[in-house]
Amino acid sequence: MNIDFAITDTDISETEAKNILKEAIESNCLNSITCPYYLIRTAKGLIYDSGKDINLSCFIDYPLGISDSKTRCVAVEQAMKIGTNTVDISMPQNLAANRKYEKIREDIKAILEVLNNQSNKIRYILEYRVFDHHCLKKICEIFEQFSISYVYPSSGYFIDNLADNILASIFLHQNSKELKVISTGNMWTDKHFDTIKKSGLFGFRTTSIHSLKNFIRFNNCHK
């Protein structure tokens, strides 16, 4: 089970963020950490000091994906320069909602050029409540075209329903078996974690230390 820990609070202090990240790293169960740009250096230092093999990703144009393509590309370039090895980039909601698939292709192509066509370095964030099933299916086809493997069904920034999130995640997985879908529903109970494990999804993202601790306890009890 792939686990990503993310910090999405916009009003969190750097001291608070540092303490939370340190505790998350010490849980010994993380595969990746995702932060906004201003916290990347802090997270990078903590990961380095821990000696653990944890992937570091930066949010790009989060959570709405409303910036122009050039701005998004510059943000990706700057994120890579300060030491991230992955970017979590929001799908342009205005393009997807208006079915402008060719514009989406152009946006992905431009970002991949910044990443030297290393598609494994990009993880796309969708918002399943904004896009209908036809749109999500079309986006899956576009991801396959560009060998994009990692995707989140929602930003996790807004109130979300775990059941709906898992259903959307499974829909994405069924429409593209190559996609590694990371659920972003708010989960914290044994029943939630059991559902995720049985779903066949690649993993989940959490923004809560409490949820992370609950998962560790659940996982230890079900080994």
C-alpha cells in the first residue's frame, strides 16, 4: 500500500509544518511527502536527516488548476530546481469542464518537456465531482497516451465523501489498468482502511497524523 502524506493547510506555520512532517517521517510507513513550494526545503532537509527513502513532491497550481500553461511550467521548473523529484499538478478544471481535450494534451506535453519527458515524475490531481464519467474516461485515455501513471481522484482540499472518492478511484482504475490510483478520501477507521486494501487501489493520501497512526495500528493487526 503506497502512502502519501500531504500538507494542504494554507495557514500553517513553518514550525508547525516541521513538527508534523517530522512525526510523519518517524512513522516509518511513508512512500512520499507532498508539500507546497514554500515547505519543500524544510521537508527535503527532514527526509535527508532521517536517512529514509521517501519521495518528495511539490503541489503545482493547487487545488484548482486555473493558471495558464506557461505559469504551470515555470512552477514545475522551480520545484525541480529546489530538490523535488516529483510534482503533483492539478488538472486544469476549466479545460476539463469544457471538454477542451486538445488543450489538456498541449498542457501535459509542455509540462513533460520541462521534465525531460520523464512521465514517472508527474502525478495528476483530478476533481471527480467536477468531471462526469465521460470526461474522466477521456482523461484516462489522454494519460495513457502520455504514459502518465499516477493520479488522484480529487484534490482533498474540499469536503469529500470517502465512498464517492473510492468509487471514483475504482472507475479510474477500471478505465485504465495502467493507472496507479491514489485515493484521497478522508479515512481514519479500520473499516475505511479495510475498504481501501480490498479495492485493489495503489494507495492513499492523508493529511492527518491521527489517520496515519490509525493505519499503522490497523496494518499491524492485519499482517
